[in-house]
Amino acid sequence: MLRVFGLLAAVTSLVAAQCGEPIFKDDAVSLVEAGFSKSFRRGSVVYNYNSIDITYSPFLMVEDRNCIDESQLNLQVKAGNSDWVTVDSKPRSLGGGKYQWSIDAVPCKDHMVKFWVTGSGGSASLEYPEPISAVSEEEIIRSKYTPEAPTNLVAMNAGDNKLEVSWEASDCASSYEVSYGKDINSMQSVTVQASQGSAIFLDDLTSCSNYDITVYALVGDDLYSEDASVSFTTQPEVSSALQLEPRIDSDTNSVSASWQAFDKLSCVDRYAVSVCKEGFECQDEQEVEINPAYNSLEYNTDSLDQCSSYTLNIKPVYPDMELDPKIVEFRTKSPAAEGAENNLMPVHAEAREGQMIHVSWSPVQCAEHYEVYQLVNTGGDWEFVHKTIDNSAELAGVPCTEYKYGVSVTIDGVKSPIMEAGSAVMTKLDNTVAFQAPNLEISPTVTGVELSWDHGACIPSYNVRVCSVNDNPTCEESTVIRDSYTHNITHHIDNLHSCTEYTVEVLPQIEGQTFEPIRHPFTTDHPAPSPPAEFSADFREMENEVEFEWSQVECSSGYKLVQGPEEEVVWETEDSRQLFHKLRGIEPCSTYSYGIAAVVGGELSSPTLMQTISVPPKFGILDRPSIEVLENMNDTVNLVFNKANSNAKCQIEYYQLRYSSLKSEDTKDHTIYPEDLEADNKIVLSFPGASGPGLKLEGRIKYLGHDVETAWIQSQNPQIMSNGIGSESSILVPIIIGILVGIVVLVIIVFFLVKKKRAQNKYDAEKASADKDETAKLNTDVPES
């Protein structure tokens, strides 16, 4: 036995020593079968496009099968445009020298395979010439092929509120579904076709917000891959800090601030905070970081000045971005305001020229502002008159009026009691200048005016004078007497004309003093706009125009003529004296309605009651209808009536025709109604001689709603037209017959003349022949000389 094994080993070694590089036979590919895996289910072949089966006989494909090693059978696969990939497995032996490879496949790509054999003499490869062709998209969908999930899903900022999402494409995917949202309730989806690439911009996002992004690959409409997911936080906007609503608590020399950082700007975890005093430099900036255990941030600082204005600057810190700060103004508190009114002392008031009063007081530390109050004629309640941050005020008073003043101070929003001046002051009344009623207000009405002014205690009464402004002015005067302690006077003047210019004078009446007046112009109001009380509209048929007249409206600045239910303005004037107008170019057989409206104070009144105008047809020479003869033959006349353009809107009640001919000399009348005619309104008359000479045809029209017919249109009238054998042909027929008869007569005459000429020629020829014979006979009877 040992000798046998030794002999076999020796033979094998000898064969190996004689082997060279393997060589594939020319028909080697005929021993290969390659295609997508298939199975037999329920009586039919079912394909599995995820796998390719390759069956071959490697030992029969080479020239010397003893020169290849079964353990070194290899296969390379190339899918689409990718590189060759060596299959990391071994073929399965089927027996009888056949082997089978089962490899993963991408059904939407062509696959190429290359066989490798190796022996002691080296290696050799054979590329299968026929690709394993990709299947159609419809077949892939039908096979319920599930694509692989997208890979390398990446999201990155692409600007404010915008993200770019990209991924590696999945083989055979027809589209991708991208879902995104802050939470499950806000998710939304968008579809990207595979032909559009594997990236998308999401631009409807909220800044500084965390988004969950999921991408699925789809084959068809409902074959989803596993998901690929990523979370991303959008960058903040430059002005994002404006969303912050910090709560400020200030004291006399410190401030505390807090804000909901995570709710407003979840993408920011640090803030740079500083405090700046108005008109001075800012404190050193401090960084405040979010504590994940809390929802808000706090900032505190002290060493501030009391009752001073500051700004708190809160600036979000975000990588590679410079964000605007949130700036909040605040003011530190002052010491307790209790008893601050005593610091106003002394309060002093002094009457100066021109009814001016100077009020002054002592300044109070940390005062926000001061308020000045007055008592008029030392009666009534305190009246607020002025607010200031200074410690003095210049106030205008009413002539000869007694005033008493007081001042209060406000500290940290708390107002102190009023501190009074030591004594009252009385303003002076100066008669060297024209008198100006203090705070005079003029309120005109439609028929009067209301006047009000501040009253001086030293004036017992006033003379009020109102005068019209025109060539012949009229004036009304009245005396107004009031109690000296009345602070304001109101006076009414009635019985004035509307929208009229006036002047008013108010003069004090003080014994021993006279004053120059100041005239104040005013204009009484316009009354409510109303239409003219009288209005008429008359149609003048001969002139074809409508004449309008109306009465004048008080204070009107013009008038507008309106037409129809829509009240369309057809004419207007800005001359309030024009009370007459003519409207020309009225269309016959039309009904119009007119009204007139007045313009008062820039507003248009309603129109008068509408006057209705019905315009009759025109019956002039140029307005008559015409008769158009369409056809005239076989004792039948076809004709239409054509209305004049001026009466185009008029409706016809009936047509009247009368006619006669040489065959029927009796004139016949015929009335025809439009409803008895066809749509083309063609009239057909049949009677003896209708198409012959001597036709006499005339007609007229009666318009609906009017009692007068048009004038008769005669047949010989040039307005009668024919575009066939009609009325004109009846005149031409005898002419043509006469011409034909003349031609026949002429032909007969020519015939007889020719015949006569021929007879004469025959006679002349016969006579010449006879003369010739006679001459010959004479020559025979008489011998030659």
C-alpha cells in the first residue's frame, strides 16, 4: 500500500512539473450559465433579484484539467461602473464537475463576471462576455425589492433658517423621502426624486432649534428602506437676542437680571453680559454659562450709582458668528422718597411782562421729574399745568388773574405731596398792545360760532363783535358779563350765514382804558349736501338735445349731472352759478333718466328725482330706411329693409309695401310684421310681373311705440339696390332685346346685300361671256383686211 501511495505521489509530482499556465478552451463560455436566482413556487418561476447564480464546469473549460487546483477556484464581479471585486467565498460543488456561485446582486445594474483558475503553473482568467443585464424598474417594483438605507447622512448650516441635507445614494432607489421636525407632532416630509440627486435644502426652519431628520430610500411608491437619521441644531439669527425678555430687579446700587435662555435660544449655551452707565464707560464683560439643570440664566452686579440710568447688554456667544446683543434700560433706585417735598423749599412765583409767570424751587437729589400746579383766583382745586426735569418753569398767565403755585417731586415713581409757594401773584393787563383774548378758541357751526377764552379777574365785561367779510359787511355786537371768579368764558353767536367768511373781535371793557382789537378770521361751516330743490329736463326734438335747468343750492361749489340707475356722471361744472346745461347727441329710440347733484363742502349730495327722457326715432331725409333688393326673378322679389344708422336702436313694429307691374297694374298693399319673418328679415313677394320691366315697388316702416310711419321709399329711388337679377334687370331686359333685334336686322340686311352682290356678279359674268361669243361671230363673218 505504501508503494501505491508513493507511486501516486510520484505521478502527481511529475504531472505538476509538466504543467504550465492554465489555458481556457475556445468554447469555455458555453459551459457557463449565469443569471438572477430563480425558484419554482406555486407552479411558476419566481426570480430573486438580490442574488445571481453562476453554474460552470471549470475543469472542462481548460486544456489540462490536471493543472488547476479545486481549492483555488475564484470569481470576480463587476456591478455597473464599479471596480472588479473578488468574491470572498468558495463555489458549491454540484457533482459531475459542476460548481455553482451564489453572489449578492444589485438588480438595477449590469453585472460582469470573471473566472479565475490557479495551478502549479500559474493563474488564468476568463471574462464572461455576456453581462447579466439589469432588470427594469417595473420588474424591480413587482419583485418587492427593498433598497438599502441611505448612508453618510449629513446635515449642515446653509444660512439663516436653512440646512443642506445630503446622503450617499442607495442602489436602485427611485426616490427618497426626507422627514424633519422639532418633534413628532411637527414632522413634515418632502420627496426627492433619485434623478435630482441625493441632497436637498430645507429653508422653512426656525433658527436656533433642534431638528430630527430622517431619510428613507424608496422603490416605487411604498417599498421603503430602513431609515437613516441625524439630529441637527440650526444656527441663531444675528438678531436672535431680541427674543429674550430679561427680568430686571434693580436696587439703589445693584441690579439682578434673569432670562429664559433655553426656551428662547436653545442653541446658545454662553452669554457675554455687561452693564453701562449713561454717558460713562461700561463695566467689564462677564460670561454666563447655562446650567443644564436650570431653564434660566441669572446675572448680578453691584457697585452702581443710585438713581442713575444704565443699560444691560446681553450678547449671545456662538461659534464663528457675531450676534447682536439684547439691550435693556433700567434705573437704580433712590433713597426713600418720604419727606422729599420739604427739599423743594423755598417755592417762589413772580409775575413778569407779557402775562408770563416765573416759578422756581430747590432741586431734589434723585428726582425723576417735577410737576407744577396752580390755583386760579385762589379758588377751586389744584390744576396741573407743567412737567419738567429742571427746577424752574416759565408759565403763560391770563391778564389780570391771580395765581397761586405749588410743586411736587417724583422719585422712583413715587410722587410727593404739593409744596405751595409762599404768596399768590397777579398778572398785568397791558393796554399798549392789541388785546389778545387768552387761549381763544373759535368753533364755527353752520349758522353760528362758539367762542371760548380764559377770563381775567380784573375785567368786568367784554364786547364781542362779529363782521362779515364782503363789499358790504354787516356786524353783530354783544356784551358778555361774567363773574370775576369764572376762569373760562363760553359765548355763542347765532343767525350767521353758512359757508361765509367772518372776523371776530373780543375786547375787554374796563373803565378808563381802551384797547386795540385783534381780528380773528373764521368761516362758518357748510350745511349737509343736498340736491337742488327744482330740476327739469326737456327733450328738444328739432335740435336732438336735452335741456336741463335747476335751482341754486346754498354753499355749493359745483354740480354733477348723473344718468341712469348707476348715477354715472356725464357732465359736471365747478361754477356754482351755472344752473343750465344742454346735452347733445342723444340716440333715437333710447330712454334716459337724469338727475342733478350738488357739491357742497367737497361732498356730493344725492341726486334729484330722476327725470325720464324717451327719445323718438328720426324722420329726416338722411334718417330714412333703404330697400335692398336681393333677388328678382321668376315673378318673385326678395328684399330687406335697412334702417338708417341713426335709428339703429329703434325696433320695428311692422313693414308696409305697395307694388305694381306691367302685368298687374293695380297697386297692392301688404303689411308685414317682423315676427313673421325669418332670422335674416328677408321679405319675399310673388306676383305677376315681379321680375319684369315696369316693376314699381315702394315701402315704409313703423317703429314700435311711435305713431308716425317713415316716408315712402320709391322703387326708382337710388336707395333701392340689387345684387342679382332684380329691379335693374327688368330695365336692362328690353334694352338687351332691342340690341339683339337690331343685330338680327343688321345680319338680314347684310345677307341681302351679299346676295344681291353675288347676283350682280353672276349677271356681269354671263353678259361678258355673251359679248365674247358675239365678238367671235363677227370676226368670223368679216375676213381680215
